[in-house]
Amino acid sequence: MYGYRKIFDDLQELGERCGINRVHPLMRNEGIRSQTGYAKRKYKNGGAPSVVAPNHFQRQFDVIEPNKVWVTDITYLGTYEGWLYLAVVIDLFHARSSVGR
């Protein structure tokens, strides 16, 4: 979230005539403030420990047939609207054949 300095800059860009000393009290009276940080974890060790899945693949990346070995990954991105999740699934046969292109 924007603080009063960025709000003031945006208002100036839009052609609004105001002073930074006017924007700050107005925002404070309305309870509008910038995000100053993230909450601390509630648990001493951050919750339950992660479970590591067994490695059945043993780093055998040379695949000779399609649709035999698939790899996946997932990550999440924090935005102001909430969390966005990104998942990727790749067939290693096709990934290997497209690397040299």
C-alpha cells in the first residue's frame, strides 16, 4: 500500500494541487497507512517441519520416450490482491529435445 509520499506524488502527476502536509493528515484521519512489514511467525520454529519425498528418479535425465517421465514444480507469489500460485508440469522427453533449438 502507498504511503503519503507516494500518494502525494501520484496526485501531483494527475494535476491535483495539494501539499504533502495536507495529504498526510487526511490519510491519518481516515486510518490509511502504508504497509510497513509482515507479521512475525506465531510459532518458535515456524510450524511443523517439512517432509522430504523420496527421490525415485535418481537424477536420470536422459529420457528416450515421450510421456514416461514428468517433472513438476509449484511456487507462490504474494501480491496486494492475495497469493498467486504458479504450477509447471514438463515432459522431460520434450524438454530435452527443445533445449538445443
